[in-house]
Amino acid sequence: MATWKQKESEGDPRRRAAPLHGEQPSRFPRSCISLIMSPAVDLGRVLCIITGASRGFGRAVAQDLYRLVQPGSVLVLAARSGVDLRAFQAELTESEAGRAGLKVEVVVADIGKVEGLENIMRTSREAFCEDMDHIMLINNAASLGDVSKYVKGFTDMAEVDSYLSLNVSSATCLTAKVLQAFPQRPGLRRSIINVTSLCALQPFRSWGLYCTAKAAREMMFKVLAEEEPDLRVLSYSPGPLDTEMQVEARTKTADPSIKKTFSNMFAQGQLLTCEMSSAKLMKVLLDDKFTSGDHIDVFDV
């Protein structure tokens, strides 16, 4: 993991590794993944669950995984937007990989609610086959929260509880449910990926909720890696992505210096496409050399 000191030697650290990801489709040639990995390598016959999968980084990850798993694999894609999810499902099903026997199941769900998690698990259990050799959960869904005020402005406990339920509790509980539903057995790999941020490591003024949630999630996954040595646990920071969340950061951030940083990054063309960052994640997963529980930044790959 690159430290602040390392990044400072390369320029403004916030410019090199901004703290958020989001859910706006970005357009980048799909062939970008071939630039950094061998197309001959795959991740096995996988049951892969991805939250926040209808747009942005989650969508890009689903596209890449669909090309890197064996026939008989199933992607369970969850998001709140049913229209976007079903259109994406149709696109994948009609692709070459879809015609080769890969399947896509979609779950329209609010993962901040118990019933949303239960619907994801029901679909996942139904999709699982005994000849699958890899269970993968990608905890991608997240929100920026209210960045228009500082920490002293959060006096409404219900607002804070609601934010943490969506951004921390849901990932914790979904991970636990997946591990219980698909226990360790010989020949089965299990991978848990937490989509994290530089905000898990560094404070950003007026981003109190987002920093808190990212830090809490990352520590939970570090604890999980210690408790479950058979798991492969990774916190991946996708970098400054050109998404709707970045638009929100540029327009609503209360702190003027943080706001200016993001505006400058956009103006100078320094944002990454979701596809390029996803390709870096695929390389990390295929190489499988990280220490379980690690935080890996897109600029470290």
C-alpha cells in the first residue's frame, strides 16, 4: 500500500489517489483489461455476488468477471435500480460468455434493509451448484453521505444510523450470511472483496460520514482476515473515478480546499475510468499474491 509520503513524491496525494468511487457508467474500451493480464487465466467456476452492480465501478467489475470465469459460473448482481439491472443482465446474457453457458441473476434490493439482504441470499443459494469451486462476494455498494456540513453538524442520530446501516452494517451482515451459507470445504475457495477508499486511511474535512464508514468497514475486514485464515480478504481502493459520486463531491463538499481538489482533478482530466480501475482489480485477483486483509490502491498495481 502506498503511503502519503510515497504519494507526495509523485505529486499531490489527493490528485494521485482520490477517496471515492461511484455509480455512473464510464466509457472506456473493454479491451483495456488485456493490457495488464493474460486472457488465458481465469478465476474458476464461480458464484460471484456483487452489490451496487447496475452502474459505475460495480458494473465494470461484473463485465470483467464475466469474461474471467469458467462456464457454469453465476453472477448475482444486486442494486436498487431494476431497470438498469435488467438491461445489464440482457447485455451479459447475449454476450459471447453468456452464450457459452455463464449465467446472470439479478436482485433488485435495498441492501440497507434486512429484506434486501435476504433476497440476495435466497437468489445466491438457489444459484449455487456443488461443482462450483469459488465463492466471491464483492461489497461495492456505498454512498457518499452528506458532505455539505462538518462533523459538528450531525446532531440527528437517525440520519447517522441510516447512513451507517447502508454503508457498514449491510456489508458486515451480508458477508456473515455468505460465509454461513457457503462454509469452507475441500476444493472451495472463498474471496471477500471490500471496495474501499483512501478515506479509510486519511481524514477529509466535511467528509466525516464517508471517512468513518470506510474506516469501519476496512477494520472489520481486517478482523475477518485474522479470524478466518482460509479466506482471501481484500480491501481495494479504486481511485478517483469519473462517476456521479465525483459530481456530488465537486458540487456539494463544504470544505473549500477539498472541493477545489476534486474540481481541479476533473478539469485536468485526472479521473480514472471505472473500466481501467476494474482491470487493475482483476489483475490483483488473478495474481493472488496479496496478504489477506490488505488494503491495495489502484496506483499500487
